[in-house]
Amino acid sequence: MSLSPVAGVGKARRGLHMITWGCQMNVYDSARMTDVLRPLGYTPVDNPADADMVILNTCHIRDRAAEKVFSELGRLRVIKDERRAEGRETVLAVAGCVAQAEGEQILKRAPYVDIVLGPQTYHRLPEMVARAARAGGSVIDTDFPAEQKFDFLPQDAAPQTAGNVSAFLTVQEGCDKFCSFCVVPYTRGAEASRPVVSVLAEARRMVAGGVREITLLGQNVNAYHGEGPDGGVWGLARLAYALAEIPGLDRIRYMTSHPRDMDDALIMAHRDLPALMPFLHLPVQSGSDSILKAMNRGHTADDYRRLVDRLREARPDLALSSDFIVGHPGETDEDFEATMRLIGDVGFALAYSFKYSVRPGTPAAGAPLQVAETVKDQRLQALQALLREQQDDFNGSVVDRVAPVLFTGRGRKPGQMVGRSPWLQAVHVDGSDDLVGTVCPVLITTRLSNSLAGHLIEECALA
Ligand code: 5AD
Ligand code: SF4
């Protein structure tokens, strides 16, 4: 590879094309990688043909992830060759959980890849670009370094959120729960929390840049236990209270939570902290005790029901969302019926559901009694039909009510603006750009297939 030396390239403009798969953590990480590359002159471009660097930020959580990555790499290789024929080089990097899990395999199958980096080492990306340029070979970095990647991120004015009203902020990484089916503990490593001071500083920078809503992210966000300014350990509830003190920060959300880590302080925060939005993603995965046990979830279906009762007692308008897996090894018709009963009992505003799929190296992969694909298909269909009905009912239940909407931008049609209700529903109204960044009361009049429409009921005080 014949890149110009990277040291001192601060002035040269280079195109960066980022392809992001998977969860919000990856969306956040992609923004962070963009930030750490900015001082090297990289700015985002939409077209990979214009890019001096392409990063695939991959997700390994579900089916055929690696295959999707290799097929995308095949396409990018053509672009890389075409650019090279014109005398332009392209750095190809694979990041994220597939990079962590497959490591060397990626370079074996796709030797034209320049950099393979796991989620723990994004702060080292500039150094890797330099190394790849110098060595003219591929660089692989999938360590779990002892230093916190959080400590190395740019400290300037949160450029990735410029102009955004709603932003993600990672406060916790990794997972020690080892659910039977899941790769996250292997790809993202052990649970680690970012210190409170650094979270608050980033939140303040975001708010100064116009952010009004922050979603705290973590694979196990409610297991947050960050070092407090007082030297003690702060939980997520305490962090939320401190964030709520930041003037201009109207809304706080967090995901993804584990039922086991939903402590009293956090439940009480839902009662006492108006900025904490009444929408909670709390995956339960199954409603059968024997499957929950096989999954190593550490709670029963009734534990979950009781937890939901307590949450709703604290915040009666709380809406819940969840993840479900059908066809985990050993799941019988009775187990599946128990899941359908749990859904019926709880009532979900939103849910994501998946057929179990084998992740090599996880305990469930080698378990006996794998469920036939046709059975998984049938169960998934029935489950999704019920969840869809609940979602439609929930969205219908806000029609004819007034809801505060945080406006985030323009809608698809001219003269239309879009925002979010407290329950994360997209709401469209007729209005002007002045609305962006404000919370206004909206009378919801119509339920559309995946959003709501309504109209402003009073002049909104502009921020
Ligand atoms: N098969 C199917 N679904 C899975 N998930 C995680 N691993 C698997 C797997 N092996 C789902 C879980 C998790 C969500 C992010 O992805 O429901 O909560
Ligand atoms: Fe995976 Fe379970 Fe950890 Fe969630 S709690 S990231 S499903 S191991």
C-alpha cells in the first residue's frame, strides 16, 4: 500500500465512508471513530468511491453476520481496485464485533483488508492507520487493553452531535452475564463503567451543541457502577439525577437494561425524575422458567412480572419494550405458550423478536434439542402477530391525547416536522424549522402504520 505518511496530514482532506450495522452502541462507536479520525483530515462522505478510508462497523449478534461482512468487502474490493488504477488508495477497515470474533480469519479470507479492530481499541485507530501506511501490510488489533477506551476519546465540542437534538452517550460497556445464546461477553468483554465526571462533561458538551435528549448506552446499562467525583461508586439512578441538573437537558433515556440490575433506586428515579422518559427497553427473552434457566438469565417469568408491576406503580404511564428469542434449544410448545402468556400479561409497546440462531463458542450452540427451523418460523409468526397487535393498541391509545413532543427535524413532506413522544413514537405535525430542539404539546389525531400525526395546540416558547 502506498499511502502518504500519516503524521502531519492534519490539513489534507480525506474522505471517510462508514457502514454501520447493529445496535445503537455501534452507531455511537461509528460517530466516535469519525471523531478520532477528524484530526487526520478525514471527513464523512456518502459514496465509498470518494472515500480514502472505508470502515465497516459490524455486528455479530445475529444470523450470518460474517457472511454479510464478506459480501460487502467483496463489493468494496472492486472500488478499491478501481481507485488504485486511478492512483488513489483506499484504507479498508473492519471494526466491531465481527472483527473481534473473527480476527485473523478476516485477513485470511480478505487479505486486501488493511485494518481489523475490535470495539475496545477505537481510540488507537489513528495509530493503526499510520501503522498500516508505514508497514504497507495489514494491522490487526483485537486486544482487550487494560486502559479504558473512554479515556482516549476527543475532548472537543462533541462534533458528531452537531445539529442533533437527540444523542447517544455510552456510559457502560461489556457484559458479565453470559446468557447461553449470546456473543457479547466474548466480543465486548467484561462490564466496565465510565467515570461520572467524564460522562457529565460529555453530556454538557452535547447540550452546549444543541442536544436536548440523551440516551445513555451500554450492553448492560443499568449495571452501571461508575466512579463518582466523591470517590464512591455511583449507580445509574444517581447518574441520571446528576444529568437532570444540566440546564437544557430535557430528556434522559437509557438502554439496554437487564431485569436483574433494575434496582430500587432506579425504579424510584422513574417515579421522581420527570426528565427520565417513561419508556424502558427491558428484554425478557422468554416467558418460560425452564428456558430462562437454560438461558442463564437469572430470573423467572414471575420475577419479571413483579418488576414490571413495581415499575408501573412508580411511573404509571411507563411503556415497556423487550427482546424475545423463539426456538432456544429445548424450547417446547408449552415453553412457547408461557412466553405468549407473559406477553399477554405485561403488554408491550414495542418489541424485537428473533429466531434463535447458533453462535459458535456460546453454551447454547452445543446444547442438545435444537429446535427445527420450521417450528421456529411458526412460533416467530405467532409471537410477532401478538406483539404487533399490542404495538398498534399502544400507539392507538395515545390518539386524542396531548403529548409533549421533542422536535428533532423536518418530516418527509414539505412543511412537516417530526419529533418524538415520551414513549419514543415518531410524531408528525405541520410546522416550521423553529420547532427543532423544543418540546411542544401536540394533540395526537391519527395513528399511521409506524408513526403518529397530530397538531400543535399552542404557540411553543422557543428555546
Ligand atoms: N439468536 C437469536 N437472537 C439473539 N439475540 C442475541 N443473541 C441471539 C442469538 N444467538 C437477541 C437477544 C438480544 C438481542 C440484542 O438479540 O434477544 O436481546
Ligand atoms: Fe448478551 Fe445476556 Fe449480556 Fe445481554 S445480558 S449482552 S443477552 S449475555
